[in-house]
Amino acid sequence: MERFFRLKEHGTNVRTEIMAGLTTFMTMAYILAVNPIVLSPTGMDWTSIFLATALAAGIFTIAMGLFVNFPVALAPGMGLNAYFASTVIASQATDQPISVSMALTAVFISGIIFIILTVTQVRQMLLTAVPDSLKHAITVGIGLFITIIGLKNSGLLTVAVTSFNDIKAGAYTDVGGAETVIHLGSLHNENVILTIVALLLIAILMVVRVPGAILWGILGTTAIAIITGQVDVKKQLTGQTWAPDFSKLNFFDFDFAGVMEVGLVTVILTFTFVELFDTFGTLVGTANRAGIMKDPVQGKKRVGKAMFVDAIGVSGGAMLGTSTVTAYVESAAGVAQGGRTGLTSVTTGICFLLALFLSPIVALVPGPATAAALIIVGVLMMQSVKEIDFSDMVYAIPSFFTIVLMPFTYNIANGISFGIVFYVVLASLANATGRGEKGKYTVHPLMWILAVLIVARFIFLGGE
């Protein structure tokens, strides 16, 4: 292990790396419980999602460690899984519903696009096109999108009307009053109460800096639910088997013909675009904290290799039957614990594979516990807001639209689209009128291309 992972060269040892890997696993193991909850409303089988989640996280995290020697873990991404689910569910009321197979095909295709973009170095070039403030705004917007989902799933937030047309027509729900579009759920609801307890528990654990606070909070909440009778252990475990049943895995469940018929170009581009910046921020941020970027040349090479493994993970995860696999920002917890090499990732990946034998335990986790986890993940992603330059309106306005339109329109693509178009227009105007210092507002040619494509999308497809 010393020779393979070059431990001494990176100032670490086997014990430190293994402890760091366990810490990373503890901080992100919540995805094993949350991902099935997020994706199952689409009609996907809970067990198949759990198996795909554990397998994808285990296989591609180990690959990251062995082939890149990088202390970063991968798993189905939060936000991207929510977009996957909302796309499928929302389409069911249309003339051209999108099936799970079609959505998985879209994810697979986005992974192929990633592989091509990474090999040709275009992916790295695209990352320089979007200004930093907009990149951070995307992260914040996705965080709020996840938070809305958590609040809605828990019952803490309920919707009084479904659209502005309903408001104009006077179609209000009594609860919350005629002026209220969204309002607080009933505090007499046991699920809402359990969610609040879960939020408090996770928050307290995070404040006192307990490693894996989210996972421990989920486990603690599950214990409370069992004690109070909200979860019936005997009923849940009856007939359950501990050995993973791989026959339930939706392996290679694709529908290429359906994708061509329905036309999922926008969905594919959204998966690609969001994952592009999500991965970039995670990989570069983790590399900086691990000291890998101290040597810029070697650091960039390793990040480039990590992007390639990540790209393969996207398509590989779709083949296993789950939404987009991405690098996890929780990897920073392992780095903070001293993880510096791929041995950290290998340890984390092995833990995910061992979790395949724990599906009956994971199935006991109640919805309020995972809803609280979603809300807290939103808190973590919200931290990027401090990196946005709100003192400069050229950055502030596009960033604001990016952030607010994701949760309020319940669509990640809308936020990104408005952010890009507004930045291109405002930055170009500032440059043309001499309002900005020379070279301050760079509008990369790729940004113009994206802006034109976005405008064309809204002209020809409307809000679809």
C-alpha cells in the first residue's frame, strides 16, 4: 500500500487513510437511505435503487482511489436525483410522458458526453467560460431546490395553490389563508414533529462537530421513531433477506427509441451542465484542501484523471439503474481527518459495498429522517453564497435569478438558463458602455453559444 498509494510522499499512513475513509463514508452514507426515498415516487423499486446506489458508490469510489489516487468519493448526487425524479413525475401529466428507462438513458448519454468532453479537453475549457459567481450560484440554487423537496416531503411546507393562474382565478386552499401560496404544515402531524426532532438532532451533532452528523442524526431519528411506534420493526423485517437480491437490479434498463421519440435534449443538457460544475467545484475544492494543487501541473493532471473516472461513473451508474453519479463534497470530511491518497477512497468504497448486506436496516429509516437530511444538505450547499460578488450587479443579478428560479419554478434548468442569459447580456452591455474595467467582465464565446441555445429553447419549446 505504501508503494501503490505513495503514502509517505503525501505525508500520511495506513491508519490515517483508513480512518479518513471511514469518516467520509459516515458523512455521506445517508445517500443509501435518501436516494431510494427520492427516486421511488417515479415507480422504481426501492430495493433496486438501494442496490444501484451502494454498487455505484462502491465501484466508482474504489476506481477513483485505485486509478487516480485521489481522496474523493462518488455516489448518486443530491439535486440531480431530485431533478431526475421531478422530470419523470411531472411528465406523466403530459401527452409524452417520460419513463424511468428514458430518464436513465438520458443520464447514460450525458455520461458519454462527459467522457468525450473530458478526453478532448473541452470539459476543462467549458469550466473557464462561466464566471465563478455563477458557478457558486448554481450550487446554492441546487441547495435550495433540495431544501424545498425536503420540506415538502416532510409536510413542514405545503402548497396552497399550484400556479399563478389559480391565484387569479381565486382557487385557494383554505389552509393558510387566501394570501398564502405556500405555508407551514400542521405541527400536530407526527411526521412534521419527527422531522423537527431530526433537524434539531442533526444540527446539534454538527455544532459539536461529530463526524458523520447527518448519518448519526438519521439513525437517532430512526431509533426515536421505533421507540414511539412510528416504525414497526417486526412488520418491516418480516420476510426480508440480508443477502442482496441482484435479480431486482435494473441493469441496462435503457430506452433509446423512446428518448428519440420524446426528445430529451433539454434533460440531457441539464444533467450534463449541472454535473459539470458540481464535479468541478468538488474536485478542485477537495484537491486544494488535500494539498494536491500545491504542484499546479501535477494537480491539474490528477483532477483531469478524476474527471474521467467521474464521467465513466455517470454512465456506469445509469447502467446500474440510478441517477447521475457525481463526486461528493462530503469527501472534504475525510480530507479534514487527514486523508490524502486513494486509500481513503478505497476504504470508503469498500464500506459502500459492505452496505449491500444492510438493506433491511436501511429500509427501517422513516421519511422524516431523510427529509431532514435533505434540508441539512441544503444548508451545507448554501455556504457557497458567500463566494458570490453581490456588490457587482453584473454578477449579482444573474446569480440571484439562478438561485431563486431553481426552487421557485421547481426546475434546475430554469435557474441555470436565466443566469447564463442575463450574465451574457449584462456583461456585454457593461463592456460596450465602458461601465466595467477593461477585461473585468469576460464573456467567453461558449457563453454566447449557450445563451443562443437557451433563448432558442424558450422560443420554440416555451417553458418545457
